[in-house]
Amino acid sequence: MQNRRLLAVGALMCSLLPLQSAHAQSFSNAIQQASQCALNYTANTASKTAVALIQGACNDLYNHVGLSASQSRQDYDNCLLQHLSGAQSDSAAVQIQTSCANLYSPL
């Protein structure tokens, strides 16, 4: 009887492994996509503020951890990516962030 229970529990655990692996793989793909996004948009960007905002936008778009994926949030993140790439100063990055927020209120 004890052996049957162990076999049943073992079979159940084995059946759940593909679900966990698929979730882990999906999370890994999201991290890779967000990383590739950051690499694509931070080239030639000297502003540390711009780099941080670009990384945040890439994470928002590809990871969706704890964030709503609303259309206005996506538009805001895409605005940041479109205009921050190549920013040379923090003051320019802040102005771009403000403009994107005014156009596409992210909250």
C-alpha cells in the first residue's frame, strides 16, 4: 500500500515537470529578449539615466513582472526606446522621459 502511494506521488510529480520546465523556459526567453532589447537600444548611449530607463522599458515590455501590460504603458516604453537611444546627457534623458510620460501617461 505504501509503495502504491509513493508510485502515485512520483507519477504525479513527473507529470508536473513539463509544466514547470515550460514556465522556466518562457521566463528564460523573456529575460533573453529583454537583454537583447537593452543591448540594441543602449549602443552609443552615454547617459546613465538613459541606460537605466532603456533597461526598465525593455524589462517592462518583455518580462511583465508585476506590471500591467496596458497599451498606454507599452506606448510609453516604446517612446522611451525610440527616443532615448544615443542620449548623451542625463538632462536630455529626463526631458525625453517627461515628454513620453506626457504623451503616454504610463500609470
